[in-house]
Amino acid sequence: MVGLGTVLKSKSAPYHRWLILSDPARTRGDVLLVSLTTFDDECEDEECLLKPKDYKELARETAVAFSFKRVGPAKALNAAVKAGEFRVLDAMPEETLQRILKVAAKSNYLGVTHRALLG
């Protein structure tokens, strides 16, 4: 079951990693996902940057891309995992997750409805 802090990796190109920033038990089954993407000159998201020491699944500096967010039912996401569309990676470490949630609460890329789903 997916939940707060779950990290998923798409099994199809471009193999994005997604971080769930919601507890579906608290949000009536909805989850907010944000992309974890390589931080480079093309990346506009620089509010929250992670290094490989912050999460062992990262190979380089990575942006938590709040601008590249999705909201949907956890049930559908669980079905996609079961169907093999995503691979569940190790959960985001609690300390790193809490740092991300603090930045997310003030992010210019997340509106009121997105912030209501945090945590």
C-alpha cells in the first residue's frame, strides 16, 4: 500500500521517481505526488534540493519538483503498482521527508488544495 513517504519509480521511460506527500487515510484516499528530478539548468524547481546523502536512491543532486505534481486516488496508484507500472523504492527517510514537507507547505508551486493534502 502506498502512503506518506512512499517513493515510486516509473517502469517506463523517462523512469521518473515520485514521492507521495499525503497520508491517504487522512485525505479520504487521495494522494499528492511530486516528481524527484535531476537538478540542472533546465529545472525550474529549486525550492527543495536533495543530495545522495539525503536519500540512498539518488545518484546526483535532485530537485523535489513541486511544479510537477499530481493528485489522485491511492487506490488507483496501488493498482498501477500491482500491474507493474511502478516499482516501490525504499521509503524516504523521516528526517528528509519532514524537511520536504516543511518546504512544500510554503512552496510557490502548491496551491491551497495541494497543501491541504500534505502530511
